[in-house]
Amino acid sequence: MDYASFLETTAEIAVAFTGFIGIFVVLARRDGSFDQIVGLSIRVIVLASVACVFYAALPLILSAAGLESTTLWRWSSVGLLAAQITWTAHIIRIRRRLEIRPPQFPVILNGLAVLVVAVNALGWPVGPSAGPYIIAVWLVLALTAANFVIIIFDQVL
């Protein structure tokens, strides 16, 4: 499987998570609101899913511009890194405003995604490539899945 079809499949999975969370919100709403951790998890799922679609599309758009492989993956990694840091800062502001402490597993996944893509943008150890970029995108997708599991356990158990 080439990187383009792999990224397209990733985007499709991310869109599916957005659909699942939409159905969940409609079916599981009680008294018009959720508790703060579930509300934050819903926000993270939507943001991470939209981010995954953007991250999957970025190299495909840049490749249409005819960039060389290392330049393509370096710029894609820089774009992913900038976007990931920006929305992570947004989520941190929300967490502080709500004064909640959600589970740390999603925070670790997000940190790993930022680390992997930063190393890829720097070109260490062998230069920017598709592998680390796709790993970072899948870590963001795993962040979506982790928050989905948090919501399911909170609502079911």
C-alpha cells in the first residue's frame, strides 16, 4: 500500500470516529449536558478527527505541487507539528478553565505524536520520510480512539 492510499484510509477512519461521536452525543445526552470530562473528550475526538483528515490531506496536496520527497515530508511534518501544538494549547486552556484532570493516557499519545513529527521535521536520523509522519497521524487517531473509550467506560460503567 502506498502512502497516498494509507493516508486516505486514515482520513476515512477519522471521519468515521466523528460520525460515531455524533451518534453518541444524540443518543446519550442526559438532561441536555455531559459531565466535564466527557465534554472534554467529545471536543478532543472532534478536533483530533478533523485534524487527522487535515494531516492526511496535507502531503497529498503538497505532492500535487511536485515537491521532492524529503521536502514534501519535512513541510508536512512542520504543518502537522504547528497544528498539533496549536490545538493542544487550546485543549490545555479548556482543561485549566474547567479545572479538571482527565486521564493521562491521551496526553501521552499526543506527546508522542508531537515528538515523532518533530524528529521527522528535523530529519533525524535519516531524513524526513513517510513512515514517521504516518506514525504521528496514527497516534493522533489513537488519541481519538482513547477518548472514545474513556467516554464509553464513563457512560456504560
